[in-house]
Amino acid sequence: MHIVFASSECTPWAKTGGLADVVGSLPRALVQLGHRVSVFLPYYRQVAKAVPSAPVVLPSVTIPFPSYNRFVRILDGGLKEGVQHYFVDCPEMFDRESFYGTPSGDYWDNAERFGLFSRAVIEASKVIGVPDVFHVHDWQAAMLAVLLRSTYYFDPVLAPVPVVLTIHNAGYQGWFPPRTMETLLLPWEMFTFEALEQDDTLNFLKGGIVYADAITTVSKKYAEEIQTAEFGNGLDGLLRMRSGDLFGILNGVDYAEWDPAVDPHIAAHYTAEKLDGKKECRRDVLHAFGLESVAEETAVIGVVSRFATQKGFDFIVEIMERLVQEDMVLVILGNGEEYYERLLTEMAAEHPEKVRVQVKYDNVIAHKIEAGSDMFLMPSRYEPCGLNQIYSLKYGTIPVVRATGGLDDTIDEQPAGGGTGFKFWGYDSEAFLDAILRALGTFQNKGEWTQMMKRGMAQDFSWDKPAVEYARVYQRAIENRN
Ligand code: ADP
Ligand code: GLC
């Protein structure tokens, strides 16, 4: 099968979160199953810096707008471990400081940017090779499904090609003003509640859900959750209607990148059989946060995250005064919403012996925290899958998580010990504190703690199984379409 991926993020070139990790690694697993995969990514400034002289595949693809055309180039991003990459080059859209916007808000023309991206992937595929299935990710590529089943409806080569949409996060849907219909040359008849309209906006993700042949999301639990009002963000009714075509497939992770036995970013390598190296990693991460004098028996608690309401930082803020009374230090890496950047920086300034924050995006520090911490916090309000808790398991760093979405599916707490981490339910900072205190209590018992680490390290969340599940969904979509 030939599968074309369209995504706004892909490691190693463009990443703000887990979407990039998934699009950077799932295709490789599909190739190993014998499929052919091409991945399309916008040629952002950051990508151009990394791959400045990508060969031109198509010198000019016309993307029409109401009173003008834009012309994009398709560049060859190269074949990496069997996966072909293409970049969509349109400097006026993508040669910018960041991918989606600045701290003061999203770029005003994101509908045009990602509408153009989707259309460019369709046009390029018609020339380079029509796939058996399109696999599009999140709202940024969802317009591809809408275009195929509207503007491109009568195209004989595209008619039999199904689209699979993966929802990585239903909290971001791409809402735009109604006039965007005209910008993207979409027929007004589609601006209805049954199709693209929601609360008088054009909703990209909704369009994707309506027109995709199959929809997947990134854990079984989240697939159930988004069909409820609490997690569906206004799309739960539609998702219930489409529940026969909705599949929860838990993300895999890339153990070539996230494994303490081979990780090039950490101070020492270690395995479940030979854990000594983790001590060196602990020293290293404490050094990176200027906490060299922390005692041996003090627990190191790590956080790596986008600073967003989704991630439950208000819970961390609420319990801080109580947490700093415990024998622990908290090291936080993250960036995002200014509100949390300021709040967490202030808290660190109040407790410099106990809490340190680095406000930035830094892949190396992220690896160091995974390796050097004893515990890892993810109190997310919702979490479609979550990758950091899965990385933590591999690094013998015990996750303390809120039991939601993929966090609930991947972490197991047993009342009498025997699990792989600690969980709490409800929107309740007391319950969160309680889970941390349970973890700190178990941490005192080195034997029990080490057993828990080893159980986590033995878990296998590689892509082998999920890739087979995706292939099944593609096959089903192809059969249904024909
Ligand atoms: P989400 O996609 O919602 O942000 P995930 O847990 O799926 O959450 O994935 C987050 C990914 O982004 C992980 O690979 C994590 O290490 C990385 N990450 C998040 N914030 C940072 C940061 N500030 N610096 C480096 N890596 C980060
Ligand atoms: C999203 C989700 C996260 C998930 C990631 C990759 O950003 O917030 O939970 O792991 O996508 O699917």
C-alpha cells in the first residue's frame, strides 16, 4: 500500500509536541511492514535551515485563491529509513519565526496557510504518485479530506482514494470566520451544521471528521472520551454519529530515540539489568538545573511539557506550598502560555532550593530529565495519548499521572504495589498531592521502588502493534470507498 501522510509537524525538523514524534516514527514502522510511505511537511524556516538545499521535485504548483494564485514548490526532503519526505515550499506562508503563531496569538492567516498546504499535498500527489490512502493529522491537514470530497469530487484519479484522519488533540480544531469559505474557494452550501459550520465558524477539524473515511485517535480511552460532552469540545455529537468509523490506536514510541541504553543525550547509559548509570544521569540533570548539593536520598521529580491548561499546571501550582515541605526537588522544563511561564518562574524564585524551571524548548534537557529523575508528573486535565509517561517508563522514572486518556491506558497502579506508576482521578489537586505522597512513600522502600522501575522498563510500547492496527484501518477505508 502507498500511504501519503500530511502533517504540520514531523521530527526531526518541526516539533512542538507529540504529533511530531508520531509522524516521525509511525511511517518507519509501516515501511517495515512492507508499505510505501511519503510524508508531506510545510517547509518552515526551521526546516529550511536544517535542509537548505533540498532538491526541487516540482518547481511550480498552482494553488488558486479568489483573486490571485499562489505558487508553491515541492522539495525532496530525502529518503530516511525507507520513508520519503516532501516539503511544501511557500515562503510567504511558511518562512516565519514559528509554526503556528507568536506568544501574542496565532498567525492571522492560518486558514490560508494550512488550506494551501492541504491543497498542495493533493496536487503534488497527482503528479508524483496517487496514493492508496491519505493519512492526515489534526486540524492543520484535515482540510485535505474536505477538499477531496468537494472541490475535487469529480477527479477520477482521486475519487477512489480514502482519507484517514487522526485526531491527536480535539482541543485544537482550527476555527475561522465564515468568509474563510470564500478564501479557500469552498462552496457556501457546505457551510452548514451537517458539514463545516460550528457556532458560525468554519471548523477545519469538524470538516475532517465529516468527510474522512475513517477517524482514529491516539488511545482507546480518548476515543471514548471525545464522544462525551466533557472532552468532545463541541464535536462529541458528531463523533458519536461516526463511532462506527472511529478507532482508538495507542501511540507507539521510538525506542531508537528514547531508550537509556542508547540515548546520546544523557550522561550515562543504563538498562533494567544494570541501573548504575541512572545515578550519573541524576547528577547530570541536577547539575543542569544548578542543584548540585541535593542529598542522595532526596527524590528528583521531573516535568517536561508544553505550558498549556491541558497539562494541569494549575494542579501543580495549587499543591506547591505543600509539596516543597517534602524531601524532594522539582525540575520543570517547558514553554508556551505566558501565564504559566510567569507563574512557575515566580514559584521557582520563591523556593530556589526545591524548585527550578527552565522556560524553553530543549530536546537535550528533555532527555536528561527523563533519565535523571526518580518520578515524572503528568496531571493533565485531558491527554489524548501522552508520550512522556511512556518515555518515563523506559527510563525507570516512575510516572504520577491523572487517569485520563492515554495516561490511564498506559499507567497501572495496583493498591498493593505491583503496578508501574501512580494515578489520581477527578479534577482535584488534593488527589494529585495524595498520589505524589504515595509515590514518595514507596520511594522510601528502595526494593519495592526498584521493582516498580524494572516493571516499567520491561513494558513494550514500540510501534510494531499499532502500525498493524493502522494498516488494518487503511485497508478497511480502501475497501469501504470502493
Ligand atoms: P503534547 O503533544 O500534548 O505536547 P506528548 O506527551 O504527546 O504531549 O508529547 C510531548 C513531546 O514534546 C515529548 O516528546 C516531549 O519531550 C516534548 N516536549 C514538550 N515540551 C518540551 C520542551 N519544552 N522541550 C523539549 N521537548 C519538549
Ligand atoms: C497531542 C496530544 C498528546 C499526544 C500527541 C501525539 O499533542 O496532546 O496527548 O500524545 O498529540 O499523538
